[in-house]
Amino acid sequence: MKPVTIAVALSLLFCLGATPGARADGFDGAWLGGATRAQNCGPLSLTISVHGDALKGQVSSPKTMGDPFDGTVKPDGSFTAKTPDTELDGKFEATHMSGKARLACGTLDIFGQKMQ
């Protein structure tokens, strides 16, 4: 390919938002969250660490103490994570997060905030 063709192709990718390595850098840091008890589920507490498009954390409940999880964060702040017993999905927005925790006993609304 000619250098001009490559430059035009890269410019188009950038304009369309398809930049290689797009990351969720704005959400980096420590997050704390949880879910209140509902029916026979919960409560839950969450500790999450976000770095780029990766997250790691622990979910604790009266039945489990610190089950670790790994997950991903998209550039728009939406995230997914999973332990053997819990599936998490939601969205980070500025200093707050919200989403769902799916457990064998049911689905809980999760909430949290970024720690400063």
C-alpha cells in the first residue's frame, strides 16, 4: 500500500471510532459497591479495581467471603464479570456504577461509587 492510502485508511478508522486499542481509561481506579437483600438473596458487597479495559474484584455475601472475579470494561463504561456463582453486568459512569448481579437465588440491583 502507498503511504497516502494507509494514512487515509487510518484517518477513516479514527473518525469512525474504530481506533485500535480503544480503552476505558476514564474509569480506572478503585470502586466499592453492593446490593441490598431481596427475598432470599444478598446482601452483597463488591470491591472492584479497574485498569483500562480490565477489571478485577471480589464479591462477598453471607454465604461467600471474597469470591474473586475478572471482567472487561468497554470504552462506554459498560462491564461484565463472572465468578462461579455470580454474573455481574452494569455500567460505570463518572463516579457511580449500577447494574445487576445474577445469582442462583435471583437477580439483585447493584450500585456503587468510585473511591477517591
